[in-house]
Amino acid sequence: MQPAAQTSQPAQFQSALIVDDHPLFCDALSMTLQAVADIRQVHTAARLQEALDLIADKLEPDLVVLDLNLPDVDGLDGLVRIKTAAEVPVIVVSSMADNRVISGVISAGAAGFVPKHSQRDVFRTAIETVSRGERFTPEGFVAVSGNSNDGPDTDDALARLASLTNQQARILQLVCEGKLNKQIAYDLSIAETTVKAHVTAIMRKLGVQSRTQAVLIAKKTSFSSFLPEGQNKA
């Protein structure tokens, strides 16, 4: 746990948004939040885009609880996007509890990390810690550097991606899928010229000269970039 610079009145979490595509786990986590933190209003979303749409529709949760492994996101960019959109603490709950994963999550700005299927007491401690403005990490966690000799390191890539707007992040995701501007325009129901303008802005913010370089930076935040070789995401 990392103490905040100054002591402040603990935040009162009255509502939460759970982003996880497993209904049974969502139900169990919802009951846990209500039991250990007296959170009365719990909303759920099975996909990142669904969560972003809820926030765009004026949902204002006090806390977001996010699973990293969602159907429409692969890596830490989902955390960056929902943190930017919600502007509230985000606690990541994941079965991928490797030190490199946790380090990446903390570098991306998460308020805490809780291994999936932890006991209720762990969730209680995590929420109490975050409510005090402190960062929660699980027992035994050892920070790991995201440095790499191959282009920008993971921390730097996350910082650059955090500067993107939600629309730009969505467009970058489609670029990573290999889609052309015309296809992106169709998918997002916007003009192709608008897509081109966004792509130009994305490359400027990422400090790159081509779409390929932008994709490489995005891949720095994918699970494959910081999981130990041979370990699968679960």
C-alpha cells in the first residue's frame, strides 16, 4: 500500500460500476460490495464499451471495479479509457495476479488491484484503503519495471495512451484491428474525414509518424507485452 501525500476525509462510496463479463461473478461481487462497503447502488456492464456508454449517458459511479480480460479489450488500454471517462477511482479485479500485471495496472493509474476470488476481508481492506486516497496492492506484491529496449517502455506507452480521448482510443483500437479509415467511419457512423483528423491527432499525441508505429505503442499495453512467456491470460 502506498500512503497518500496528505490525510484527507475518507471518500464515501455510495455507488459502483462493475465491468465484468461473467454474470455469476458480477452478482457475487455486487453482494460483496454491498456487504463490506455499504455500497447501495451497483451497476454492471459486460463489456468496456457498454460501461463507457453508461458513463456517457450520465451514469456517475463513485467507484469502478474492472476486470482486465473483457471481450472487447485486450490489455491496459481499457483501464486507461474508463479511468479517463469516469474520473473516479478504479479498482482492478483480475485472476492475472502476476507482479508484472499488477505493476502495469498501477502504472496505468488504477487505485488498486485485488486478485479475483479474494476473500471478502481483502475487498473490505482494498475499498477502505482506496477511500482514504491510498493505493491498494495485494500482500506479497513486488513492483516490476516496465522498461524495454524495444521502443517506448510500457509506462511511457500508457502515459501516451492516457492522453487520447475516448473517441481517439476507440479509433486506435480499430486501427489495431487492421481496419481502414473508411471501415472505421462506417463502424462509428462518422465521416471519413473525421476519422482522418482523429488518426492524425492520435499519431501526434503518441509521438509517431505512421499507423504502424501507433499500433506498436498500443501493443505495448496488451497482455502479451508484460505476461511472462508461456503464461496465458485467464
